[in-house]
Amino acid sequence: MIKHSDLKGITQPQFKLVVDKRLDNMIDSFYKEIPGATHLRDSEKINVGYYKRSVIEIILRLRMKRSIDALTIHYFTKTDPFLAKKWSSYTEDEMLHDKMFAQDLLKLGVTEEEIYSTEPYLSTKLLQGYFYYGLEHEGRPLASLTSSYFIEKMSLKTQSSWMKNVESNLGSGSAKGALAHVEHDIEDDHDTFVWNILMTFVNSESDKEIVLSHLTAIYKLFCSYYRELFSDYFDVDPAANNDLELIV
């Protein structure tokens, strides 16, 4: 549990407005430009394979992120033990959230063995490599912290509508864990917490530009993932104005 006393308002609120506006624009572009981006949100006939695979990738990413978070804590133990304590609390809170998503898949007939034996997409491996590059070659976890904020905000702005539509299509309980995860993050105000940690690295206009650069790179990898996912489960008929056709 993250204590609200750890939050203490919003650090650099004007820059947060800039970043959040950038994220809103990214979401708009994602829906307009990425094939299948609106599928889970809008479809009245959800491709079950597409949904299952998307949840598997979430679980795999959560597992890999634990290792990154551990390295972030290690970094803070050497630079700021107070931040190490804060990020340890966040990591503890997130540590077993993959189980919430796994319960949704279990209801759809996907076993844990199947989940954890799945090979991650290339975009996922590249994202993890991007985090390690930041730690090893830039010497600080700024890329991974920017990604944490990106994911917290993206989840808040997209997942409720996506998962409610999934439940409407695939039945009650098919996205129960995912919805509970969103509600938990809202209750604990995760996005503000992560933002405040991220802002401990921002002390100049140059630092702000670095955060925005990381945000752009992470968005590109985010889009690459959804293109990979789409290509596995849908074909695009050029004569049908980019309507989705299920691969059978």
C-alpha cells in the first residue's frame, strides 16, 4: 500500500500539464493511426485470441518490469535512500498484479503454464532493452520511470472502457482482474505518486526535454507492440477501407 503522505501534492504541475497534453495527443493518434487500436474499446464481436494474447503480454511485461524496478531501487539505495523506500513500496504494491490478469485468462481457459511459456513480442524485448540502456549507459532509471508514468496514465485513460466492452462481449469475469487493477491504481493515486518520483530527476529545461524524448520513444514502442499484436490476429482488406478481418 502506498501511503498518501508520500504524495504531498503534485510536483512541477505546469510541466505535468504539458506531459499530460502530450499523452492525450498520443492516445488520439493511437486510435486514429494504429490498426485495430479501437478493437477492444468498440468492437461488438471481440476477437478472443487477440484479447487473450494482449493480456498474456501484459502479464509478461509486469513480470519483466519487476526486475527493472529492483534495479531502480538499487540505484536509489546509492543516491537517495528515501526514494528507495518510496519505490520499494510501489514495487511491493505492483509485485503480484500479474495474478489479477491471470485470473481473467483462467476464466477463458488459458492456464498459467501457457501464459508463462509464451515468447514475448519483439517490441516487449526492445522496451526492456530500452530500460536497461538507460540504466547502464545513461546511468539513471529515467527511461523506466517515464514509462511507468506513461503506463499509469494510459491505463487510466483507456482500460476502463476497453475492459467494460470486453466484459459485455465475452461475459462477466472476463476482465474482472483488469478492472480491479485500474480501480486499485485510481484509489492509490499511482499516477501522481509515479509523477512525483519522476520529477526528482527534473531540475532544468534540458531535463524536461529528456523526459519528453523518452515519452516519444516509449510511445513508438507502444504502437509497435499493437502492430505486432494486430498482425497475428487480423488481416487488412485494402478494398474494405481498413476494416478488420479475423484470421481463421
